[in-house]
Amino acid sequence: MSVSFLRVEGMALFPFILVKKKPCSRFLINHEQIHLRQQLELGLIVFYIWYFAEYLVRLVQHKNHYLAYLHISFEREAYHHQGDLNYLKNRRLWAFSSYLKNPKRL
């Protein structure tokens, strides 16, 4: 669904993927589909609470909005695998959790 007023290129709000403009890259769609899977695993409320809480922790650590965003475990998993269009076929349950353990892995 195209939403021109978005501040970001794309956003996953289960069950929708919102994009700023069409056409968009397949990698962006894959990135957002990874977020949809994360949302399904945790449930929407837990996912958004965890996402926001982790963002606040990363903001304290990095003292920069963009770096905090990039270091959220959900984002790290999605960015790391957005180029692998088959990733979701073989993704293990709670795969994002491995990105909590290794802060150097972006």
C-alpha cells in the first residue's frame, strides 16, 4: 500500500506493508516481510513494546537516533537478510534474538 506521507521508505504494520512510493525495491519488501514475521512470532503488542524499549536502550548507548534504530535487533536481522529473497523460507523461530547477543553484527 503506497502512503506518500511516510517519513521512512517502508513500514510493516501487520498485516500491511506501507511504502512511501511505488514502485519500491524487492529488497525493501523483503525487509518489511521479515518484520511481519517478527510481529507474528511475538504478537503485535509485545513486538512494539520490545521494539520501543530496545530503541530507548540503544539510544542511551549510541546517543544518536539513527544509530539506535540500526542497532535494534529486529532491524539488524531485517537489514542483514533483506537481500536474501529466500530467507523467510528457512528462517528459524525468534531469529532476531541472535542479534541481541552480538552488538557488532550489523
